[in-house]
Amino acid sequence: MKKIITLLTIFLLFIATASAESRDAVALDTTQIETLTGAKGEFDPESNVFKVSMPQIYLKVCTAGLNLTPALGLTSWASFNSSDEV
């Protein structure tokens, strides 16, 4: 019984430590992300994600006689989330 209590205590301490560390996550450097990607981004505070989108303006796509523009889905995007892991 003593072994189970010891293991349970260690588990609870681990969970508490992980929870405290997740609250102290490293902030995103959105300026550096925009500089490196060459694209403006948007931060979503609810999900703690910074997303940059890049229209693929060099593509010339035509289907059924209709020219598709980047606004019709010809974009690439990347999202970034903060983490204290290297």
C-alpha cells in the first residue's frame, strides 16, 4: 500500500509541474516569424496560434475555362505555437 501511495504522489507532482510549466510557455516572436516568412500573420489568442498565409500568385491555374485566383484557395499557410521545448 505504501508503494502505491508513493507512486501516486510522484504522479501528482509530475502533473502539477507539467501544468505549471505549460502556463509559463515561451511567448511567440511574431515579428521574427513575419520577417523570416516574408508574410503578415494573425494571432489567435484563443488557441495561442500565430498563422501566416502566402498567396501563390505565380500559379496560373485554369479549369473549365475559368481562371482561378489565389483568393479561390491557391494559398499556402503555416501556423506556429509557443513551446518551451528546443
